[in-house]
Amino acid sequence: MGLFNSLGGESSLPPEIVMWGQLDGSLFVLAVGTDQALWYARLDGYAATGGTWGPWQSLGGTVMSAPRAVRSGESSVDVFAAGAHSELLHWQFRDNAWTEWPVSIVNRQPALAQPVVWGGPGQKWESLGGIILSAPHAVMFGELGDEILVFAVGTDHALWVKAYANGSWRDWATLGHTLSSPPCAVTWQRETFAVFARGTDSAIWYTMGSDWISLGGAFSSAPYAVSTSGHIHVFAADTQSALSHCSWDGSSWSSWESLGGILMSAPTANGFPEGDLIHVHALGTDSAIWRRQLVGASWNDWESLGGPFLSPPATVARSPGSAPARELAALGTDHAVWHAEQFDP
């Protein structure tokens, strides 16, 4: 598997990876098990310097989509996925533990004038309702990073959002349009969010909370976006399966440029907040994970990271101030989760 090492487990859906802790010092990898529950493994430190992954542990639930995790504080993580009834499920990590919500049990004995409700055995997930047709995508938003926005495609194929602010969840709200791919969202300079998706015309469309605007083109995959201090970068596979890229500098969008390759998956990408040091990944025709790197204004050639895999990697970039590292987690052809760690020069 080239640079990758197996974390074991068994899943049929792509995993998720998220960093947390002081100096980005810890990682969670999350995956859906064969029992359809959400499972996680934890790494404290870096694999390259002696850190070891803990065992897989179950967080329960009945999960029908790949999970999406967002770091919601220095040492807190929120995780989202579609449930058995297409509702949005939520898991929360706070104070070095996973939150438990009580199960409501209703006593309906005829002798009682009113049903009695009390907290039963705890569960580590809560339902946020809705009926979603895509995997959710979540971001932190606001000057203080105190609002969580969760986006998904609804039964009308429009974009819907569930927002957490001031200590509570708001009702579902629609942002409209008609989408033909799952959404991908980013926040830029803390006070701007942007959501991207493929439209029914195969172009990439985006909204920053009001009107939808087309970025044009014709694409065969969902888009993937990543933000830095100076740009939002958007990637997608075109109708010839080549990687395409465009970027926003705060006032205008660049034209789409082709970065070549033959992609057998939608792309994924990571980047550090400061500087345009972007890594883009996708599955190639050999089922290996391939990467292109943007360094400043120049793209390096395609490079194979090994394989074979069933999914492109979920990926994060951590510790930009000390030892910049790119962390990847992907689903192998053995249905195990595989992890790779690379340090920037």
C-alpha cells in the first residue's frame, strides 16, 4: 500500500479523519462498521514519532452515509451522518469524552393519567431530524467560530442547512437550487461560508448564503473545496475525467484550468490556513491514490501514493507552526481503513 499502514476494521463506506487537541496533537478516524454503527480510532501525537493508534471503539447508531466530522473547538469534535430513516445524526466529543444523550422511555400504563418520561440508558448520538438524500457536510462559522453549519441535499434535491448557534440547534432551512451532487462547504476568513455542488446542467454552482451562481464547466464528479487565507480552491473531475481547478481571491474567480490525469473518483484536498500549499488526491485508473501539489503558483506533477483503494482519502493538514503534516485515511480493497502520514519538507 505504499505509504499507507492498515488500521484494520471493516467498512464499506469511506472513512473520515479529523484533528483536535492542543497544537493539533490528536486525530480521530471514523468509519461505519459492518453493523452499520459509527466506530472510531484515536491517535495522540504522530505515527512517525512513536504515536500509536488505539483500538476501534463503537459509538453506536445506525449509519447509512459516510460520516463528516468538524473540529468545533481546541479539544472538541462534532460528527454527522445520515441515519436509518435518512435523518441527520450527531455525535459530540467534549472534555475528552463522547457525550451521552438519554433515551426517552415513555410509561403508558392505563392506570396513569399522564405518561411518565424518564431518562433511560444513554446513547452517544442524537437525531437532528430532517430527511437528507446525501452525506452531510459541516463547517464552523462566525468570528468566534461558535456556529456549526451542516449542509445536505433534501428530498426536493435542494440544499438544506441545519445551524447550531447560541447553544441550540435551529430549525432546518432551505437554501434552494436543484443539485445533482452532494454539497461541499468551506469557511473563508471566518465570516464567509461558501457551499459548492454540481447542478443539473453538470456545471459547478455555489452560494454564499443568498443567490446561487454558476462557475460554469461540465463535470462528472462532485466538487471539493478548500480554503486558505488568500483563496478558496475548488476541484472537480471534468467530463473527460481530468482534474479541473479554479480559485477565488476575494473579488473574482479564475477560469477553470485542467490539471490532467484520469480520475476514477471525486477529488479530495487539504491545505494550511496560511499560504497556498495545497495537496489534491484522487483514485487513478490503477485504483491507487494519486496526488498533485500546489506550491505557491506552481503545480507539481502527478505522484502515486500507492494502492489499491476503494475510496479517495479523507485528509487534513495539521500543525502548520511546527511540523507540518498531511494525514490521510482511505478505504482499502480489503475494506479495512488505511492511514498515511506525510511531513512537508
